[in-house]
Amino acid sequence: MRNSSLHQLGLTKPMVVSTGAVRMSVPIVPPQTMKQVAPKPLTSAAQVVTTTQTQQRLIMPATPLPQIQPNFTNLPPGTVLAPAPGGGNVGYAVVPAQYVTQLQQSPFVTLASSSSFPASAGIQTQARLPLNGLSAAETTSRPRKPCNCTKSQCLKLYCDCFANGEFCNNCNCNNCFNNLEHETERLKAIKTCLDRNPEAFKPKIGKGKEGEADRRHSKGCNCKRSGCLKNYCECYEAKIMCSSICKCIGCKNFEESPERKTLMHLADAAEVRVQQQTAAKTKLSSQISDLLMRTTPVVSSGGGRLPYTFVTKEVLEATCECLLEQAKKAEQTHQPRAEAERMILEEFGHCLMRIISSAGKAKADCASINC
DNA sequence: GAGTTTGAAACT
DNA sequence: CAGTTTCAAACTC
């Protein structure tokens, strides 16, 4: 649609930063956040390689390092030494591979032009923005539930984040030390755990040699009261059956268990219901989109309904841009999410009113000249 | 949402 | 290494 037509509808295309099909804004990271999510990059000789598992791992340069490196053994696979926060060549942070990936997938970035981090370092230089309220990490890899630790400072294996070799991020924990700001304490805690159990950070569920059938808990469970049919049981939670190494009492989590089969059937039925609901929503959404995208007039004359010709692709685009502009405004003024949603919905209402009003006028004009 | 149950982790 | 305590998640009401 021409701009004049847009003005006729009262829809002025706002200025929206656009990069191809995806519009994005880039949050500026406050210094304290920067400190946590973006460690000083490795030297220029450092490389970032992408493995077949889509995980990026940092490979330290082969050149001699100026510092004495800590000598920890039995660190999780893929552990690397990254420069410690605080600047300068003062030490290293031991970063299991999972932490490295998490650092790289942080939803916040700094603009390369304003950052002291060279883009070649491969860390925190790509814009990763929240999608539908989820961070990039949450949308591109397995979602992890936020922890709620209150007493462990997230530095014991009670904390799922720590146990999984991840920093706490968007968690509900109190007095959390599982971040780069408390690198010293975290390092000490990792060492303590590894002293106690050298395999503390290795996955508990071993990958079987011949597919899922051989997956089993590395230590086995010790359940006594749950029958191994509740999520208290680590085997059941991992959707695997208990094995001979388990020390559970009254186990019902085995192949032929009728209780287990009943639970499986119930779970399957629930899953089917969810899928059906999702399909119904998708279908409805598709029908709405189809309706809005129709370009042929429904009524040519005399009808009571408004012509769909006003809801053209261009009008839709302009409407979307108005909504995006409102979202941007809300973000820039640091509005809470609820207020942002209200602003966007209000703008949507205004857009609809303008479209309806213009369509009504056009219809009246059309009738007056018998078109 | 508060209280209870559970079993892994931590401690003795 | 066994028994006890602590802890956070799962679960129930």
C-alpha cells in the first residue's frame, strides 16, 4: 500500500529497526550483568569450534600461558579455563563445557561497536533475544527449570543448576553464589564436590550402547516408599526403568510392572489431549490468518459487512509495525511486562478502530457515487 | 500457596 | 561405610 493510503487509514509507518525478516532491539547490558555473563575473552589465538552436537567449545591457544594454571583433575568433560572476571591476567575460572555454552547463549549481548570484546572471540557478540519471554538458550536447547535454593547458595549438588554444570540464570534462588561474581567460592565448591566424588558432574544417566534401551542410572536409585513410580525416583524421572544396580525397595519401575503400564497409559492419554488442544489452537489461528489475508472483497455493494479489501497485507504490516513500535517504547521506558502488554493491546485497538472507521467512510463514499 | 513427603547429597 | 541430617524438588490438600 502506498504511504498515502496508510495515512488515509491513520497508520503511519513507524521507524523500526529491521534486519531482514526479524526486527530486533538490543538491550544494553548493565555493568554488573556484563560481569556475570560476559567474561573477558580469550586471547586472539583462542578458537571457537562448533561440534556436531551444536555445542561450542573453547579451545585454549597452544601458546604458553603467562599464569600458573590450576591443576584440577577429573573435571567435567569439555572443561576449559577461561579468564576470571575482574580484568587483567589475574587468574582463570574453571568453566565446565556446559557453563561455556551457557555463557555463549546468554540472552544479553553487547553491541560489538561499543564493546571491548572482539567479535572474533565468539562470546557474547551475537544478538540473542528473548523469544516469547524465553531466552535463546531456552528456545534452542533443553529447557531447564529455575532452581529455588535457599540455603545451599547453589554451590552444592542439591542445586540442579550447579549439579548440571550451569550458572543460575533466571532462577528463584536466594543468596546465590553460582555465578561468575562468586567465582572463587564456586571454584572451591566444584573442587570439594570433585574431591568427594570425581564423577559428581558427569551425567547420571549413561547413554546405552544400543540406544535408549540400554540407558540406565549410573549409580542406581535408593527409593524406599515411592515404588520408583514418582519423580522422586531418579530413574523414573529420567524415564528409564530401574536396573540391577538400584537398591530400591518395593520397586514397580520394571518392564512388566502393571502399575508402571497403567501410569504409562495415563501419561500417553494426557499427551494426546495436549496434542489435540495444540492442534485445535493452531487450526483456529490459521483460520484467522486466512481470513485476515483475504484480498478479495466479500461485499461489493449493498451488504452490511465491511469490505476485507481494507485488511490487505500492507495494512497488516503497518499495524504490526505500530504494535512493534509500542513494544519498543515499552522496552525503552523499562515498563513492566503487564504494562507493555497493555500498551500493545491499546495500540491494537486504535489500529482496528482506524481501519474500521476508514472502511466505513470508504463504503459510504462508494455508495454515494454508486460504485 | 502452605504443608508434607521423598530421596539424594552432605555430614558425622 | 552406616547412620543421621540437610536440602530442594515432588507431591498433596
